[in-house]
Amino acid sequence: MRVKVNPLLCTGCGLCELACGYHWDEAFSLISSSVMLYRAEEKKNYMGVIVKTEEDLFIGRPEGAAAIKLGELSRGGTGGGASAKPILIREACDLCESTTGEPQCVAICPHGALYLE
């Protein structure tokens, strides 16, 4: 099971990042979040979400979702780009294993853009 993203439902509110950062640091910190929003500079209202796991980065973007192995990014493989670099040093998603129920990012998303599958 993993957190997946439907970016067409994402409004960029950032609650998922804050909830995840709180899970790791018990503070509203974006720097420790396993979830990261990204926006393309060249396209207005382009919203994507990256979720880091132990094996890959799950990248949800309007044109579709993809899982990119961490090794492919370090070798210059496709996907991720500069937007993926800040999340590579963060902890991988543990599905909020210290809590009960669904992960905090999924529970707090007001539009259902994040879900478990």
C-alpha cells in the first residue's frame, strides 16, 4: 500500500506537506515532509505532488502519474528534474506508522487528491 496522487484534484493548499512535516518533527515544517508540492514556472496553475517512498518518487502531475526509481534520478534518468532534488534528502513515507488510521496527508486533504492504494 502507498500514498498516490490525483493531481487534477489538487488545489495546492499545502496541507499535505504541513501534516507530513508535523508527523516527522511535531512542528509545521515543510523541510521534513515526505510529500512535496511543485509548480512549473512556465505554466500557470500547473500543480504536481511528489511522494517519496523507500524505493521511488511517486510523481503525480496533470499529464499523468509516474513512479521513478531513486537510482534513475541519481544517474540522470528521466523525470523528476530539479523539482525532485529537495525531496531526495528527506525521510521516505512510512504511512504515518506511529498513528492509527490513514496517513495524515490523506486524512487532511480537503479534495481527496491523495489516497491510499
